[in-house]
Amino acid sequence: MNLLSVLLDALVTKPALSALSKKTGVKSSSLKKLLPAAVPVLLKFLTKNASDKEGASSLLGALTEHAAAETAAEQIAAADSVDGGKILSHIFGSNKEGTLASLAALTGLDELDVTKALSGIAPTLLSALSAAVFGSGRKRRSKNGLNLSGLLTMLSGKKSCSLGSIVKGLFSGGTARRQKKDSSVNGSELLSYLLEQIG
């Protein structure tokens, strides 16, 4: 299972969706539609941002500040939405407004709800990537343990087993459930267009 699959399985558990719904006021059913569309886009932007030495260094620095050992649901409940909004702005850059509008159009959600939801999961997303890069808890590795190539490999999902185990272990507070093909929006033309624009 690759990193994207592990992240989605963790974020769409009932406890995680419930925590995010309670935090944002967005219905769990709407969040379950949004997250499978939004998380691949977030990872794609992170990959693009980390495609040079300066960007990778900046991302690795951010990951050192977002380490957590709690479950996904616990992290979402405790997340600072203001910090989450800043993370989104940094990830999307000048493309933030257009990307959020496109995700809103794709999922049928209000753009404000998309913003609130993604701001709510942004710190948790970084903590998951932090666990994949550095390890978690007492087994955290030096930040020098992953170079630019390794970071890009992780974000692209090409490196799966060990990273997936680390992140899944970090988010082990809920039962992971794979997304059914009929509920996935990854194949939509709009999502494909979004990914192509940043690729």
C-alpha cells in the first residue's frame, strides 16, 4: 500500500471524519467525497514544491515542526485551523484560490467548506509525512536521513511498504477502510486536469 492509500484510509475512518466534521461543520458524507479528491492534489503540489533543493529543504523544515504521535482523529480534533490555513497557502501558493474553487466544483461543496476541511487536515497531513520521513516516537531519525531524491520518491508514492507501515502505525487509532472504486473521484476529468496543471 503506497503513501496516498495509507493517508486516505486513515483520513476517511469514522473517527477521523467525525472529528473533522465536528471541527468544521461540514457533513461527514461531504468530507468523504472531498478527501479522496483533495489529498492527491495536495501531495502533487508538495511534490512540485520539493522538486528543487530550496523547496525540499523548506518542506523538511516544516515537517520537523509537525511531528505528532496521536491518531488521525485526535490530531484533527486538536489541530490549529489558522496554522492549517497557512499551510494550505504555502502548499498551493498563487494557485490556492483556483485549486479550491476547482475542488469545490468537482465535489459539489461550497468553497468555504473545502477551505475549512483542508485547513483542518493540513497539520495532520504534515505530521504523517513527518512520520514517513523521520520515523515516529522514539524511533525518529535524523532529518538528514532523507535527501531530495528520497523525499520526492516518498511523495510520488513509488516507495510504499516501509513508509506505509510507519504512517499506518502512526494513525492506528482507527480501522482503515479502502475506498471503493465507485466512490472515488480520482478518475474525473477535472481532477486529472488539476494534476496535469501542476505536473
